[in-house]
Amino acid sequence: MTHHNLLAQEADVPADQPTTGPWWDWAFAWEILPDMLTAFVQFTLLVTVVGTLIAAVLGLVIAILIMVLPRPLAWLVRWVANFIRMTPIVVQLILLFWAFLWLDALTIGIIVFGVHYATYMSEVYRAGIESVPKGQWEATTALSMNAVRTWRRVVIPQALRSTIPSLGNYAISMFKDTPFLYAIGVTEMVTLAVGEIGGTTFRYNEAVTIAGLIFLAASYPTAVLINRLEKRLAYAH
């Protein structure tokens, strides 16, 4: 492999022998950086963005169903959501990967992450919906608003104001959980760093450090924006 041969030439040893060299090699770090960024965009970022969109929409649907369905059906929806939430995401990835062999691993990963985190977001939505003042519900009844309009124009907008920061935190958690995709063979950024680059060249310092810095560079600004949004919403209230 290119990384392996480069290090072998620098250390003046045969290309099929493990190489160690200095603790940090800038030339090697710059060489693997494009591959790391490509894996980040193609897999890590894609799963996070699409998975978050699925989780945000599906989580709201779950929360509404639990609150409007008859008690037996609401209990069933809640039980399924709790089962998914309490099952390790790695187990879900492996089971669905083998159950749906006609789907590619990346699609399975997006679905699993989206559904798994939807169960968490549903609880956030539920808390936000329950925080809507009772007087708002009574006002919609007095104005003869139907159920769809009540939810769309009154309840959901007010609930979202208090739930957006928590939803953002779950999106960050999903982002940090993407290395679990290794279980179904998706070569996301950490798997590339540890498995392919580190396992082939026996140089882990550069690859793992770069992966950590990319995670930090992507998640820290998001966390700062979420904190600012939370303060602004609290001030607005």
C-alpha cells in the first residue's frame, strides 16, 4: 500500500516489514489527510446529517402518536420505542444488516441511526408538547380549531422552541457514535484510521489524532451554536 511503502522507504527496510519511525511524521500525516477527509464526508457526515433528519421527523411522529392514539395502541408504540432505545445500536446494525441483505451497508447504517435516535428525540418532543400551557389547548377549542390545525399552528411551534437545543445535542451524540458503523463494514473515518491506515502501516498516532481533530472541528462549533440558541430561547421566554 502507498502509506506502507512510503514509510518503508524512509526507514530503509523492506516494504513487507512493519515500520515504526518517529512518533509523528508530518509527511505521512499530510499524505493520509485527503483520505481521512473523504471518509468523513462520504460516510461520517452523511450518516449524521441524513440520520438526524430522519430522527427529527420520526421522533415527532412517535411523540404525537403516543399522545393521540387510544391507550392500547399508544402503549404499543411506546413499548417499541423503548425496546429500540434500550437495545445497543451495534446489535441493531448487525441484525438489520443480515436481515436486509438487499440493502447496502451505508443505507442500513442511516436507517438504524435515524430510527434509534428518533426514540430519544420522541421523549424530548413529548416533554416539549406537555410543556405547552393548558390555556393554549383550551383556546384552540374555543376557536373551534380542528386537531390538525391545533397541532400544526399552536402546539408544535411552541414545543419546538424548548426542544431544539436537546435535539441538537442528540445530533452531536449521533455524530460521535458513527464509528459503530465498523460492525457492518462501513469504512467511516475512524475505521479507516485504525483499521486500514494504522493496521497496514503500523502508524496509529497520525491517523487517530487527525480523526479526533476532525471530530472536534465539526462538533465543537455545533455545540457552541446550540448553547447560544438555548440561552436565546431561554431569554425569549
